[in-house]
Amino acid sequence: MARDLESVLDAVLDGVVLLDANGVVESLNSEACRILEISTEAAVGRPVEDLFGEDQAIAMLSRSVIAKGRAIVEREHPVARHRGEDLILDVSASPLFEGTDLDGVTLFLRDCTIEKSLRDIVNQRETLASFGHIAAGIAHEIKNPLGGIRGAAEILGARASDEKSRSAAELIVREVDRIALLVDDFMVFTPGEGLRVAPVNIHRVLDGVLALTAHDKIGAEVEVERVFDPSIPDLLADADRLSQVFLNLIRNALQAMEGVGGKLAITTRMVFDHHLLPPNGQPGPSLIVELADTGPGIEAAVLDEVSTPFFTTRAEGTGLGLAVARHWIARHEGMLQLESTPGVGTTVRVGLPLSRP
């Protein structure tokens, strides 16, 4: 009977952990072993707290079910792992009864990491598509009258009889030109501009960008650490657009540490267990580029807004750098994620489908 139960549990797609009434592990299936990075032999007979390391939220949830005898569900709980990629789990814990007495708890762990990533990708692309429609409207509604305003200001300046009037006309011309440049920058979101795809070595792109920023005073007090995986093959991408992406991201990180110094760690690696879909439609491994800075971090209330065009926390910023980076990553069928802890720093994670040339 025990072998039959084990076979049934291993056939379940979700992770299943059976606890006794004292919160001690009685059994778990192969999917739970994968999620928790533990073997059956190492888990059975140990308290539930031993399965989850420092993050005891799921263990506390199990203890609550034992205490109250009622099922509990928690959606999209992040789980950090030592060897594999971090996961997002839907967790449910249900009491088991023998008669009226609580006899244990069944813990279900559903890995929804890929599902959440796909939702995020779809949401990003829908948002970027809406930016494109807005950009097209701005171009039509603003750029045409800007030309008329500029022309009128030039005429006024030429006819002005005093220095104050000429200065006012010149100011109008300068401001019109500034607005026109902002509109041109925003026009990157309009549909139609294609990618010039060719085999690209991601490390050459990153090294080229770092060579540029090395001459910028904003990075003078920042230590840059490269942790590159030399086994990563070339990917099919637009090298110029990727250079633009990483220039924006690296400059953002350096600006966050400007004047105080710090460290920027750039890490590359391949991921095999969660696939992005490359333009050729064939699933394959993904390339991950992480940029982790030790700057002041970003408040949670601001984190969701920093990718919005024209949103900036810097007085001299345009608020387009991160939005443009997210746009070109999405055009490469990739994903850009931000994680930040105030007082600790910010990590930007770029995922790109690694289709071989």
C-alpha cells in the first residue's frame, strides 16, 4: 500500500508534502523534492521548518493549519533556492482528520514561476503597445504645431528691436527644440522599426558599454565586477539595440551610486528550466544578464512606476532610459525585471531567448 501511495504522489504534477499532527514530514513526492532541493531520505522524519531554511512562512502556514484545523491558501509566494532558479509557488495546506481528531496536514506546492513570467511578459508587451499608440498620437498632435511655433519665434526674434524681446524669442526656439527631441526619443515606442538581427556575443556588447562608461565621471568611484559565463554561445539579436539597452541600465546603476561610490556586479549565465520563446518559435535555454548595484535602492511604491515613460526621480532626467530598455528587450522576445531593497541596492535582470545562429 505504501508503494501504491508513493506512485500516486509521484504522478501528481504539484509538489505534495504529508505532515503528521506534530508537523513532522511523513512523505513527499518527487516534485516536492525538486522544488525544495531535498531528497526523500533527508526530509522524512524532520520537522516542516527544516524544509524551508530561512523563509519560514510556509512552515508557519502549516503550523497554523495544525492549530486551527482549517485549510489555508497563499498565492504567488516567492521561494529562494540554493542551486536552481528562485521559484514562485501557489501554496495550499489542508488538514487531515481521523474521525474528529486532526491527524496531519497535506501541503500542496504548485510551481507557477513560468505562468507568472508569461503573464508578466504579456503585460509588458501590452503596455509597450499602448505606449506605441500614445507615441504616434503625440507625434501627430505636437510635432506639427511645434514647427509653426518655432517659425513664428524666429520671425519675432528677427523683427525684435530690443535685446529682451530677442532673448525671449531665442528662449522659445530652444524650448521648442527640447520638446521636439523628447518627442523624437518617445517615438522609439511606435511600431514599425525593425531589428537588424545577427549573431551577437553578449560579453562583447557588455565590455563595449563598460568601455564607454569607464570614461564617464559618474562611474569614477564605482567598482565594476564582471562574472561572465564563458560557455554562453552567440545569440541572434540586434547588437546596437542591446548596446543601447545595457548603456541605459549601466548608466542608471552608476548614477544611483554617483558621489558615494559602491559596486556594480554584472553576471551572465544560462537558464535551462524556464524557457523564453525566441523569434524562431523553437523553445530553448535563456540568457540571463544581472546588474546588481549597491546604491540606495528604490522604494516599493516607486518600483512599479520607474519603467513608465517620462517618470524620473532625477531632476535632470528624461524618464525614458528604463522604458526604452524594456521596449527593446521586449522586441527581442525577452524580459526585464527589477528587484530593489532600499538601503541595500537594486538588481536588474534581463532575460533573452538563447537561439543559436
